[in-house]
Amino acid sequence: MEKNELYPVFLKVHELNVLLVGAGQVGHEKLSFLLKSSPNAKVIVVAPDFSDEVRTLAEKHHIPMLYRPYSTNVLHKKHLVIAATNDPEVNRQICEDARARNILVNVADTPDLCDFYLGGIVTKGNVKIAISTNGKSPTMAKRLRQLFEEIIPDDINELVENLNRYRSTLRESFEEKVEKLNHVTRSFIQKS
């Protein structure tokens, strides 16, 4: 059986410089996804033309919009790039340019040109779960996201906050803290 070998990480995109190239339907989808998960993301959108949806979303979140075609100088000091133009050759060029500068890149709907994927995300307060299908089925990631949103209780954040307060009272060694927290949380997964 094929395995998903992706390594999940949670990026502080409010501290990173993100570039989105493309401001049409796909650009809107990528920008919406980014801002839904990270409303304070530091992102700049570059495109010769902007759809009304992208313009409205960018203005709402104070996202800079550069009205111009892609060129390599927009990669300066960027940490992540999302290529979402309607031109596969431009997207491929963005990928090559980003990789030449050691910038992580995601090319919309082209898994082979991606260093990372934007998977399904479930957020309930401080709890965030990322879902990946290894780029094979965004629809399945969406369905799993909907399932987790339904079954994870809305008050889980209160539990997380309480566990954090309890954790801060523990003065034992790291191993002893882990054991105590494991003991307290073990009941969450035990079947009745």
C-alpha cells in the first residue's frame, strides 16, 4: 500500500512573507483558504488583473495587491510562494524561480510542482487538525474536514485551556509531566 510521507507542520504565516501569484478563481480559493486558517497572514497578491472577489477579500484583510505580471523580483524576501495563475507555463516558471532561491512553492492543481500542499483544516479554538490525502483527493480531505468539524465538540478549547493550566502547575521532570498528562488524557480515547 502506498504511504503518505508528507511531514505536517503548522506555519506562523503571520510572521512569514507569503506571495500569491494569480487573482482569478483559483487565486481567490487559495487566498480564502489561507486567510480562513490564518486571518493575519502576511501575504502579497501579484497579478495583472484582479477578480472582484480577490479584490474584496484583499481589501477586507489589508492585503497588498500588485497589479502587474509575474517577474522574479517579486520573490525577494519571500518564504512561501503559491502559484495560482491560469497559465501553466507561468506557474512552472514561478516554481523553477522559487526553488532556485530555496523558497517553498505550491503550484495549484499540479502536485508534482509542489513542495507543500494546502490540505483540509479543522479549527476549534486552539485545536487545529490538518488533513492530507497526499495531493490525491482534495474532495476526500474536504469530507474528512466536515466529519471532524461535526464530531469534535465546540467546547474542546475549554478542555485544552484547562489542561494547559494544569500542565503549568506541574514541577516534575519532563518524563514525569508527560506521564501525568498521559494519565489525565487517556480517558479521551478509551472506548466505553
